[in-house]
Amino acid sequence: MHITIIGGGIAGLATAFYLEKRAREQGRDIQYSLLERSDRWGGMIATESVDGFLIEGGPDLLLTQKPAGIQLCEDLGLADRLISTNNDRQRTFLVRDGKLVAFPEDFSLVPVRFWSLATSPLYSFCGKVRMGLEVFVPRRRDEGDESLASFIRRRLGVEAVNIGGAMLAGIHSADAERLSMQCAFPMYVAMEQRYGSLIKGVRAMRKARASTGTAIFQTLVGGMGELVDTLIAGLDGDLRRGVAVGSVRKVGGGFEVVAGDEVIGTDAVVMATPAYVSADLVADFAPDLSLLLRGIRYVSTATVSLAYRKRDVEGQHDFEGFGFLSPKHEGRRITACTWVSTKLNFRAPDDGVLVRTFVGGAGQEDLVDLDDEALIALSREELEDLMGLTADPLFARIFRWRRGRPQFDVGHLERVAEMERLAAQVGGLFLTGSAYRGSAIPDCIVQAVDTVDRIFGEV
């Protein structure tokens, strides 16, 4: 049997890895081709080493509450390469009226410690009282989806939407009023149903995590690119970069994949591509599926990494924390900034400081199209205004992700279920990747494993 995997991002790579692993375990003879149109593997995972600085262009962490990412590292023999964030220096700030204001200690979406909330300048007195009353808000009876903003407003009050909502929506470069709670943050939905209160649920989770000593976030010493490099080094299939798939044709019980000048006959196709790419490829033989795929919105984003000599920025800012978030209503031209060399070890030389700004997303996509000089100037101007950072950087590195972030609008999972049903009707066609059931690296890995399960279920 031959399978063609289209797309060499983390979803496609993980599908190939677990396909090989399962075939070996079951003694099955399964061949595959992995096709990637760009000249590199990894999709939005992009890691570069420059003069002792480790630059991440895309995702840089694995959420340990979603264990699939850590499991893949262990399966690849990378367990001893995992490191945690420097939680002894974990402070996060929010831009408020042009100033950086610290989030309450141990703050996620809800307050855990009464005193840290009571003394926080982020909320008004009424806002604090409303958040504290969350324990008395009844759990939702309706099982349907709702937006992130609706969920927070219902449980924590209006003020929390502008703070916690901005924080969580920023993870997806999304609009909190449109973002699906069930797809983007299912753990909070489950927490409400299990504990009847987010405050009670978060306290229970923190207590459980403290007993195990597990950090919330981990990554690899060599960055997320180390995960991609190790995957590629261990794969034995037909791996091709720089090969654009022109079309996919349904032929009898299989498919023909037009890849460059070659036509690949294959028994099954895994679409690990952006939804709009998959929509074009299936349009001829699955028009209803194509229409649904086109309905998944995407936004464009960019990251700007700035490297400094430590002596040049001393006295300008202390970098004591992980960085800051900037809510949309503040009108800033960056949505966030990470103080990378504080958050993680092995990211800058001893005499260096590394920061990364985030640009674009919902409502600000036009900024991504600025040229390099303008994008760097924009980031530096914002950092000077918010942090007092005036030093000239040693260098800057920009990564643009045009139409790179799928948007999970309310009702997204219902639409995905229909897409999967239509793909199953075709037979031998599988959808996987960041557009469907979560966009974080662990989400993509879970979907890759599920895809392999479905492939073996059919064959």
C-alpha cells in the first residue's frame, strides 16, 4: 500500500513518523511519499542560530497539559533535551494606558490567590468583586459552542474580557468575540462542567501539578527546529522538498497526485496543508468538502526578533519577566513582546539579550506587508515607548506568516466534523493539521496520530 502525505509541517511529519512506527509494530508493508512545496521542512516551526542567539520564527513552546508534544520528543529519544521555562522569573505584564502593569501572581484566566487580585491595579474594585463571585455563577446547561468573549463575560464579568480575553485571544491572533471556546480552550469548558467554577478548577489543577512538579511549558535546548530535524533524520520514506502538488485526481479506488512533472499513483492521500490549499486540491472530486474548507478563515502575522548586547540595554529595562501583552483597545502596533532570554535558557549568549515582538493578526494584518525596515522600526518605536528601550540592536530577524493562522470561529468543530464525514465518503482521503482541531504543536501531533489510526482502520 502507498500513501501520499501532502505538507511537510509538523502535522505531516508526525503523520509520517507514526505511520512508520505503526507499520513496523504491526509488520505491515506500507510505503509513503511526503511532499513539501517549500525548500524546508517544519511549516511554521522555524529555528535559526545567529551569533550565539537562538531565534524562533514561530511556536517556541510545548504545553505539557497537552502531552502529545512531550510524548513525541520521548519517542524520538529527545527526553533529555527538554527544558522548562524559568518559572522563578515568571512575570507577565499587560499594556494599560501606555504603561506595563503586572498581571496578578499565578494569574491565568482567573485569580487563584485572593491577595494578588485584591492588590492588582489591573481591575477596578467592582471588577475584582465580580471576578471573585465567579464561584457562585452556575455552570452552563447549553452544550452548544460560544465565543471566548461570551464565556469570560458570563463567568467573570465584562472587565475580564478586556484583560483575560485579550490574553487568550492573542494566542490565536484572534478576535475574542468570534473565537470558538470549544475548539480553542476546551479545558476551560470542561473545567466549568466538572467543578462548576473556573476558580475551583484552576486551584485543583495547580495543586495536582505542584504534586508532580511538572512545568506548564517545555521546549528543546536547540529550539523547536530540533524536533523537526530529528523527525527528518529518522524517517525512511520518500521525502521530497521543493515539490508543489498541482492537482489530485480520484482514480478508481485510489488517487493520482500530480507533483511537479511526475504523477504519483497512490492508495490514500493525507492533506496536511492549509485548508485553502486542500480546498483547491479536492475541488474536482469533493466540491462540498472544498466549499467547507474555503470557509475556514486565516489571518497573517509576523514576528520580529531583536538581539542586543546586555551592556547596551542595562539601565533601560530590567527584563524581569516573560514579556507583555497589548490588548487591541490600546491601539498599539504590536500585539505582544516576549523577553526570550529571560523566559528560556540557551537562547542568548551570556552578554546578550533577546526579545521578540508580534505583529498582525485580527484587525492588523496590513502591518505584516510593511517592508523589513519599516517593520523593525515599528517594533523598536513601540519598545522605546513601552519599555524605554533605545539601544541599537545587533541584528533583527523577521518571519512573516501570510495566511498562517487559522481562525476557529464559533461552531468550528461542528463544521470540522462535517468535513471529516465528507472526506470519509471519498474513501482514502484524510484531513489533518492546524486548521481543524487545534493549532498548537501538540494539537497537530494528536491529529496526526488520529489520522494514522484512521488509515489503519481503513486498510
